[in-house]
Amino acid sequence: MDYSFTLFEPRKERAAKSNSPMVEVRANGRIVFNKKATELLSERHFCMLGFDTNNKTLGIMPLDEQKANAFPVRYAAKGAYIGAKKFFRHFAILPEQAIQDAPFQINDFIAIKLD
């Protein structure tokens, strides 16, 4: 008699946590920083957002104080996020699914490629 057992494995394996900075732009308009990427914000609580249409790149400029059209940065235990749905709708760049990329510095901006 031959037996063929299928093992009980209902959960997917979790990917190892990355020690590198990562930023995710979600379909709900949130820009989410992992813990390492949060360091780039230098504990600032506001930011201005910009979009480079030629390079399809999002620019985040952290600010020390609130200014007109600035977005608040919310800090959490695992990182930080910015609610920016109005920004993405204004430029018609709200992604259909999450985009995750490593941020890079350009002058005063933290930049993320959106393509």
C-alpha cells in the first residue's frame, strides 16, 4: 500500500525584514516609510510633496513647521506615513496597486520613483 501525505502548511512564509530604507505608495493614497526610511524624515512632522512628470518621481521635502499645503507626517512604532490622496488625485497618479521602492536623496527632497 502506498501513502502520499500532504503536509499542513496554511501560512505563507514571511519574508525576512529588510534593514534597508523602503517607501511604499499605496492605492489608498498613503506614503508609508519603514522604520529605516523614517530616519530620512529627521523627526520632522510636516512635509511638502512634489511630482517630477518627466522622471515620474515623487519628491518629499520634510519641514520643521507647518506651511500652507503641507502634509502632516504621522509616526508609528514601525515607521511613519503621510496621507496624500488629494496630492495623488491632483496629479492623476494614484497607483492602482502598491508601489515599493528604495528612497534616494535629491537636495532637500526624499525621492521615490513611481514607475
